Amino acid sequence: VPNLYGKVLVQFSIQDGGTVLLPKVSQSTLSDSVVEGCILRRIASWKFPSPPAGTSVVVTYPFLFKSTQ
């Protein structure tokens, strides 16, 4: 979508084994639930290095979209 513009702030946890748990949009100016859902599905499939045993890591990450035209 060439006219996407805005910011999607996503929060998720990295659990034992490096798997992602509960990705969610914590803030968005994008106003496009289809794109937001796609971002969440992709993040849910990511793998990270495993955090120290018995811990999890909470990540908040911004995705910025702007037109290059």
C-alpha cells in the first residue's frame, strides 16, 4: 500500500526458548487493522536467543511507515 503513513508501537514478550508471547499493538496512528494484524502475525513467528532461565524479556518496538514518493 503506497499511501501508508504512521507509527505502530508493538509490545511483546520473549519467553524461554526464544519464542514470542502475546504480541499486541500498544499504540497506532496507522489506522489500518489489516496491516497491524500482519505485523503481529509476523512477530509471533520470530525466534530470539533464549533469555536467562526463568525470565522473560518485554520488548516495545516502533514500526514507522512513510511514503517515499
